[in-house]
Amino acid sequence: MKHLDEYRDAETARRLAASIHREADTDRRYRLMEFCGGHTHAIFRYGIEDLLPANIEMVHGPGCPVCVLPTGRLDMAIRLAKRDGVILASYGDMLRVPGSKGQSLMKAKADGADIRMVYSTLDALKLAEANPDREVIFFAIGFETTTPPTALAIEAAAKAKLGNFSVFCNHVLTPSAIAAILEAPAVRDLGAVEIDGFLGPAHVSVVIGSQPYEFFAEEYRKPVAISGFEPIDILQSILMLVRQLNEGRAEVENQYIRAVTRDGNLRAKQAVSRIFELRRDFEWRGLGHIPYSALRLKDAYAAFDAERRFDEPYIASEGNKACACPAILRGAKKPTDCRLFGSVCTPETPLGSCMVSSEGACAAYYSYGRMRERTQ
Amino acid sequence: MKIVALTGPETAKVSLGGIVKEISIALIDDPKPGDYVVLHVGYALAKIDEAEAERTLALLAAEGSDALAEFSAAGEATEAPP
């Protein structure tokens, strides 16, 4: 398959790894955060860490949309789903995320709530068209990649006067989370981690472009390499970061230039700005409250905003206290540092969000990495 | 993901190694059969830029042969990578 096989080639990987080994300075450490959960998954799936010298450490970031949604927002989705006449349409990976008091969408479904798994916002629209006597609520989550599809669905619903469709909006912003990791006092109090450089997300950057990262490179002197999702992409990006750090540069480099431009996808950005505006405050699991870090529907589209339409309040909830997800999401702890990991918390019976999504660090460790430390 | 056919003003069929799926092309400019796209939750987010892909592959082709040869010559090939 073109544009895929080339970036999974073993011989190319060996050459890149050789360059990384030769150029990495043994007198220093390289702590590189891959922001995006898609990268976390790929790093474990392809055993990237085993190709790196010991002084290059990959720190797993908070870019897993399922993982960063706080328990209180999931509880809201469960309450919405349990209302009479409601069909809640959700991306599949939200269904097993634990809410408060052992609840989850899966359990609510078993108890009789009408919860449907959808692949795309188009499926949610079709559900609303097919069920005119029901209220269809789309549980919208995710970073800048899933936001434009939600925006287009709302526009389509408005155009078709689809009065029984609404969106429970939980869309969040990548640059806000990176800024929070770099500077927010709340995160400092919670215990942060020193990071030397960032592997920039792939699909998020396709939408927002490389420009938003320039601020982090300039202001915080942290190099960024925007990386594709394949193993060769990741190795090449790591090499770019090693070179920048060796040369004392802090720039935004674009490894995924076959899909990412400086300005990103204008059509997608315009769709988002027509429908959404910034929320003054949003709570993130692991990062706490971050101002202007999430989106809500503009007043003109209030009729499609499930929070306003059903007057559903947000009630903060702590989740399982023994779960180390919050620290893992900041890169301050590894999954294996959590005493629940792999014993009572597994992908089959997750106690924390990081074990649910395949993009979560705990799920990636469990699926591909949990035997790794034993063999070393 | 390769576009194999346009099926409507904002929809297309794409193929990934033989698996065919209908997706939205509402977010990209000027989609055509034969274009490769980045797909996310049922929406094409971008077209792959063929010229940039070739440049990336050219960079990759030139990377690390000498470093790999050095490591092999030093007898380190049997150790942890490379």
C-alpha cells in the first residue's frame, strides 16, 4: 500500500536507529514527549523504544481524548443517555470508560439506556433522521481532528431543520494542553516533568498546521518535530529532535510534510470557527482546570447544544483515587508505577481511562510493553 | 487511503488495501479519484502531497547508511540496536 509500506520498512528503521545512536550525546539525556496518543500507541506497537539509546526517553503525553475527559463529563453523558426518549450516539472507545460509582456507558446500556456506537458524525445524523420521535445526542469528544466533523454535522442538522439532533460538546484544544504542561502553576503543583522536546501530533497538525507550535519553540525554547504515525516517521522525527538539541536549536520542524502545511486545513478551521467558540474554563483529567482550553457551541447554535437544551449540570468527580491516570497523563508517572496496573486494572476491566483507549499509555503498555522490563 | 470514486458532492469511496469504505470529502479541496487522503472518523482531513512524500523518501534513502556500516564493522550488530 502506497504511503504506508515505505514508512514501515525495517531496513530504513535500522539506518535511522544507527544515526540516532551515533548522534545522541552520551553525556546528556533527551526527554522527548510524544503529545499524541496515536504516537504512544505506535511507539509501543512497533517497539520504537527498543531501537533507542538508553539516554533517549519517550515521555507519554496527554493527547488521548478519551483519557483526558474528566469523570464528571462522562457522568453527564451517562445522565443524558438515561433520560426518557434519548438515543446517545458515541464513538466506541467511550463506552467502557469508568465514571463515578462504577458506572459506564456500557453499564447504562445494559440497564436499558439507548446508547449507539457510531463511527462518524454522519452516522449520528442518520440516527436522528431515522428516529424523528426520539432525541439523538451525539457525545462529541476529541481534539482538533474530530471537531471539524462535529461542526459539519451541526451545520447539516441546522440546514435540514433536524430538531431532534444535538451535541454534547467536549472538544478540547491541543495548544492549550501543551501550554499547561509547560507552564501552568496548577500542573506544577501536581508535579510536572522536565521535557526537552516535543513530537508534534500528526492528524491534529493536519488540521491546525505547524504554525501554532512556533510559540512553544520560541517562548519556551523547546524544539518540536511534527511527526507522522508510522514507525519510520517517528524515528525520523526523533532524529530531528536529537539534532536540534545537539545544535542548541529550538524550531518547529515538519517531518509529516506530506500532509501538514504551516496553515493547516483552512476549510476545517473555518467550519470550526463558524460553529464553536472558546469555553472560559474546562477541566482536564490529569491537568486540572485550564482556561480557554475547550470549545462550546455559539449562541446561534444553542438549540443544538445538549448541555443547554437539557440543562444538564457539570458535577466534578474524582474518580478512583488509587488510579494514577492523572500523573501518567502529565508524563510524571509511568503506567507501571501505578499499583492497579495489570493486576486489577486491565483493558478487560479498566479502572482508569488510560487503560480503556488503545491510545492510552496504560493500554499501550499492557498490550505491547508489559513484558518488556522483565526481559531487560 | 486512496479515493477510488466520487459518489456525491461531498462523499467518496476510498480503499485501503482492498477494504472499501464511503467517507466524507467535505473538508478537502478538489478531491479526485487516485488521490491519497488522511482519513479520520470518516472524514478526509487532507490530501497526501505526492511531491513532498517523494522528498521525504529521498531524505530517508540517504539517511544512516554510513552509521549502520560503522556499527556493523564495530561488531555491535548483535547487541541492542542497531
